[in-house]
Amino acid sequence: MFRFLHSADLHLGKPFGSMPDELRGRLREARHAVLDRLAAQARAARAETILLAGDVFDTETPSPAVLRQALAAMAGHASLRWILLPGNHDSLAAEALWAGLATSQPGNVVLATEAAPLQLAEDVVLLPAPCTTRRPGRDLTEWMDAAATPPGTIRIGLAHGAVQSFSEDGGAGDVIAPDRAGRAGLDYLALGDWHGQMRIGPRSWYSGAPEPDRFKHDASGRALLVTMPAAGAEPSVEPVETGAFDWRTLALDCLAGDEPSTHLAALLPAGPARRQSLIRIVATGRTRPPARARLEAELKAIAPEFALLQLETQELVTECESEDLDQIDRAGALRQAAELLLAESRDDSRSSNEREVAREALMRLFSYCAAAS
């Protein structure tokens, strides 16, 4: 039996430039700390090997601090063997990166930089397919089909890239054959690139990112604990939790006349979990301006409790009636401005974009007046 942890897409050094300043450092640190969490899961399962299927680093030129601190973290878990595969973000085209790793790698770190068999145990061989460039333009796993190993050997493939249309970057080239495991007689094919965990077949899996970095996959960070009973036997594949932050997209369906803010408590996590939660609320349906203003005010009030709390209203139709304007003012300049915006939002001679701008300006006016009252 051979047991290992399969992970990928750590993207160490990712800058998170679109995030608020105070959150960027926390997200970067969580990516570094995931090395310790992977090690803890491996030790708990008595797995001595961790396969990292590409994109260990976010760029081909990580800072010396990112590189050396990552190696130091791996070296700190001396009982474990770390195997690093070049991915599309840190491909072999980054000669300085891989030369630097080769110079300073600890004894328990193995660089899978050649398409050649690597002996993991007496009867276990790893067949790596390192990314030669960011877009190599061919299936780099083809060589595995003809790779000779002794009878009874457990054959494990390690690759980074798209299977059909599953590329993380949406590209159509460089497609890995989805039946590569069968063609090459692999007992398991460990894949990286897609940041969500995905089963391609009983012997082919994307591990997903161990620490999420976007809302796209809407799941916590996980790795895969893989147990190989023997050559030819189907592997046991078990997801294990590794993420520190929870990224979630939550749907808030609104009905005209309803109070959207009353549904928030049921949607959102409570207590200390909020500090580790990045939440995107997607509001849909219809609502009235006063109800929407109350929703936005409540979200603004509780947002500091979360790592990030966003409200998206592109699909939320805000229906305003004349009586709603009384909450802005019953007369005077504010009332006149509100009536003008309401008229513009209903004017079919205007473009849909102009009507939407008028609706959003009217909502802004509602929000200002609600905050001042």
C-alpha cells in the first residue's frame, strides 16, 4: 500500500491586488501557512509524500522571501517528502526560479522537472509532466503511455493543465487527454490547474487549491488523501480540509413588498467564523428603494465583522413608486431631484443604460437620506 497527499495551485506570493489593503496580508499569509496544514493532514493520515501538481508559486519570479520561506516551511517537516511540479504560472521557462530551487532545496524536497520516471518507493514510480512554458501547445502527458516500469509497479502520473474545457484560465489549447490514466496504465493521475476539486474518473482527479483565492469555485480549500492498495487496484480518494478562509457566494432572492434584510441572518455565518469568511451576496428579483436602502445599510453595519462582505445588485430590479419619494422629502430641492430621477428611470426614449444610471442615482439618494435620518 502507498498513501500520499495530492495538492496543487498554492500560488504562493499571490498579491491579491484587488482586495482591501488590510486583507491582502492576511490572504498572503494564509497561502504560506497552508504548507503547515498540508503537512498536518499528511502526518495525521500517515502519508509520507505530498505531491504538488504545479503552480506552487504564483509567478515565474517570486520574491526571495516567498521562495526561501516556502522551502524553510517544507524543510521544517523533515519526515515528509515534498514533490514540486512546474505548472503554467511557474513553468520551466522560469530558468532562474528552478535553478534557484535546485541550489537551495532541502533534502526532503524533490523537483519534478524532467519527463522521466521518479522512484517513490520500491514498487511505486511517479511519471511527471512538467510544464515547459505557460502554454506548451501540446499534451505533455503523452510520454507516460510508453514509459516502461517493472510488472507490479504502482504508476502515478503528475500533471498540470486542462482536461477538455476545464482550464482555470478558460483556454482551449494544451488539452490533457481525459483518458490518459487508461492509455498510460496509470493507477492514479494527480492533476493541477483547476482550482476546484474535481473527479475526472476513478483514477484521475483535480485536487483543487488548498487555500481558495476567488469566489469562482465557492468551496473551502481542500486536498486529496490518496491510498493505493496495489498496482491495478482502484485507489481510495478522500477529500481533506486545508483552507483557512471560506469564500462563498450566497443568493438573496427578493420579492416586491418583501424585506430583504430579514433574510440575512439565515444566510450569513455567525460568530467568530465571520472573520475568516469572504462573502459575496448576489441579490436578484425585485424590491422597493426603502427596503433596498435598509438592506445596504445593514450590510454596511456588519461588514467589519467579516474578512470581506460584498453585495451585488446587477440582477436586482428596484421598483420605485411616487409614494416612496416621501422618504426622501415631501417638497423642496431633494424632492424635485428625486422626481426627475424617477421620471428618467421610466423614460422609454432613453437607453437602458441611462435608465439604469437614473435608478442607481435615485437609490444613492435614498441611501444618503436614510443615513442622515
